[in-house]
Amino acid sequence: MHILVTNDDGILSPGLLALAQALKPLGKVTVLAPDRNWTASGHVKTLERPLRVREAVLFDGSPGFSTDGAPSDCVALALLGVLPEPVDLVVSGINAGENVGHDVTYSGTVTAAMEAAIWGLPGVAVSLQLPEAPPRLPDYAPAAAMARRVVERVLRFGLQQGALLNVNVPYLPLEAIRGIRITRQGLRIYRDELVKRLDPRSRPYYWIGGEAPSGVPEDGTDFGALHEGYVSVTPLQLDLTAHSLLDGLRGWEWE
Ligand code: MN
């Protein structure tokens, strides 16, 4: 069993190390991750510039690889042959912050797992919900333990080709986590605000600012599960077709 571990927070992220360490008992783990933070970079395929891959050393002294590509590039590079050994499973994370609702289209963590799905491999994205004022060094150990539980089951039961799992863990001690809920995508409430400032030459520049997003804590959803203290496991697929609209759209008098 050869597991590729990547993330979108960058090769130095403590969440990546916690995930790689937690998965080691399940097989050979290779880390290939971006050399910087790609949070909210979406699903990227870098075609207009070359990509470099460098040997890296994780904080526990174990070897890995970093690239100047995006999380999804990491997966593509590994599967295209940068890693000589075939990969069986891709696990991405542990992201600093939950990825729920519409986040999945922004998330580099989730899109790395989506890239695995495109290649016909099982992909798992793991994110840790952080409190509003997160500690300088969040504790990733509970999320790492839960990630291992999920990956163990992916290996045991198999995941339908083209599917991926989006795993979100509440920021609680392991014994306080109430269990695992299988959920659907919920609804995010974004609170983005335009922040306009002036550069030293008095030209305006913009930040997308505002408070962190919240969500609708509806039963059965990813955000709802986190809200209740459960780990959320959402099966995702890349077919974004709005099937409920097909028939109505056909009736738009196209002839
Ligand atoms: Mn991130």
C-alpha cells in the first residue's frame, strides 16, 4: 500500500506531518507537497510554467518532496511518474481550518483529493475546524487519529472510482469527539468584505477581507456535524451536473 500525502498549507505545515505520521502504520507514505501556502487556490493544473520538485526534510527528520506547484499539481506529478512507485491512495491535509459547503471548490486540500479521483484513485481530504482565535500551534493529533480511522475504512471497503471523501474534524480532544457522521455538503455563509488600501504611490489595492465564514448548522450536513461535535465524512464526486434542471432546460424551445 503506497499512500501519497499532500496538502495546501505547504510542506512545513504541522498538519501535514501529523497526517503522514498517523498513516505510516497503514503502508508506505510518501509526502509531496507545495513549498508554500496554496489555501483557497482551487483546482489547478499548471501548464504555463515548469514545475520543480525538490527533496525536503520534514520536522521529524523523515524525507519528503516539495514542489512550486499547486496541491493538485503535486498529485498529478506523483502519478505521472515523479514518484517511481505506483500510488494507491491520496490523502490531503490536515488543513488548518474546516472545508465545508462551498469551500470544496476553493479548497486546495479538497481539490488535491479531486485530482486523485480524476486519476481513478481514492482520495481523502482531511481538515481541522479551528476555533475563532486558534492557538499558535493547534493540536492536530485528534484529527490525525480520525484521518487514520477513515483511511483504514477506505482501504477495507474500497471507494467507488471517481469519488472522494471530504473529512472535517471538530477542534476537540479525541475523547470529546462524539463520533463520525456521514453527511452531505452544507451551506456556507461567507462574510467577505472589500478592504481597499493605498500603496506608497497612492494607487489603490484590494484585499478580500471580512470575518471568517460561518455556516448553516443543518442536520445531516458537514457543518451541522461539526457543530454537534462529530467528525463529518462527505462523499463527493466531480459530476457537477444539476440533474434536476436537465428536463426543464430541454423545454426551453431550442428549435
Ligand atoms: Mn489550507
